[in-house]
Amino acid sequence: MPVPPIVLADAYTRLTEVFPGLDITQPTTDEQLPRHGGWIPARALAEGGTGLDAFLAWDDAQTLRDYGQPARPDVVAGFGLHRYAWPACLLITVPWFLLRRVPRFPVTHVSYDRTAPGLSIGRLAARPAGFACLPGDPAAALPGARVVPDEEALRAEVRSAVAEHLEPVLGGFGPRMRRRGRALWGMVTDEVVEGLWYVAHLFGDGEQDRARRELELLLPGATQPYVGSAAFRELTGPNGESLPTRDRASCCMFYTLRPEDTCATCPRTCDADRVTRLLAAAS
């Protein structure tokens, strides 16, 4: 049954308030998902044909423009997957985190436009195909609701919903990236964790700490197809500062363009460099 937009609207409104680089709309059932101009249906990415070619041409051009050199085709494909999967995961994790509601988005229910002026991430048009919630949630009486018994069941819904949406997308990107199963799902694990961890920081009021606790419960390890755990840990600064970090399950391959400039959570970044970067960011 069609899910009323009100079920998720508060979560997406709060997200775009603190992170205006991303815009999310929920087309009604009588509206087609956008597919022209800069829009590309997620289904086209999953098919791995001309739609994916056009999508990755944008990443190829951006890499050449920003870094003055082309990237390997597999690296370009990895950049493209990251730039889609990061906001796509937020479609699911943010309503779970803020409202305890987990929407389902089959790959046929989402379109993405990253060419919109003024939006650093882009626009998502997403039509949920149902949602899970807890007993006692007022939304449980609305169309499309499925009540699950407890928080662990709701976490299982998050893992399942993300996998349902991204597994077909990985099928399109995987051959271009020259990666398979575990390596691809390691990337998805990182997108789930780092996306929510980042936007929770923007929510303020200790929400990033809460997100860390929630993500550790969501991904404790041995939750296939995801790879490893949320992998948070603490480093100590020179004056005893507590510096939270995590260990990524995957590498984005940015080092192939800038060997000296790896991510702070990259497995290639040693703890001493992490401490320096975290202190600089904090100041």
C-alpha cells in the first residue's frame, strides 16, 4: 500500500535543515519518478549499461577537473558508487535513527540527480514501498506499516532494507570496480556507518555519541552481507584528549590520485596521522 509522505517527512526535513547539500522528495504514487535532465533512476545504475556510463562520465570529468589527472576506470567507478550509496543509505538510516521507522526502497523506487545547482550532494526522489516500526508508534496504523516486536527486530529491518536497495546497484558497479562480494559489501558497511555518524554530528545535542552506540548495535560483526563491525575506537591525544575514530572496512582508492592524502579512517592511515588530523579538525 502507498506510504503517506508524513511517515518520513519529519526525518527528511530535519536532515535537509542541517545538511542543505542534499534534497529529498517523496513523489506520490500517481507521479513518475524523474528520469530526464540530470536525473538517473537507480534501476539504470543497477543495469550497468548506458545509464551507468553517463553517471560515471560525470565522476571521470570531475576527477580530471579537480586533480588535473585522470583516474583509473575502476577508481572512477568506486567514486561513483560512493557518491550514490552515501546519500542512498541515509534514506533508510535517518528515519530509523530519528523516528524508529525503517522504510523500504526497492531499486525501482529511487532516482538521483547530483547536477542540481547549489546542492553539494544532489537530489533524491524516493517513494517508499512500506516501512517497519515499533509497537506503540502512531504510524503503525497508517498504510504500508509493518510492526516489529523490538529494537533488535528493527535493526534487522535496517540491515535488510539497505541490502535490498544496494545489492542490485552493486551488481551494476561491481564489474566496473573490479571488485566482488566482500570488497563491495565492505564499502556498503562504511557508507552506512560514516553517513549516519556524520549527519548525527550535525544534529547536535550529543546525537553523534548516540549514533555511535546505535551503529555498534546495528553492525556488531557477523551480520552478513556486511563486513565486520561498526569498528569505532578511541585514540588519545598528546594531552590526554579522547579522539573517536573508526577503521574502514574498505579503501576508496583515493590514494591512487593523492598518495599523501588518505582519509582519516582509511586503513592506510596510521594512528599518529589520525591523531594529528583529528586534533586539527577539532580546533
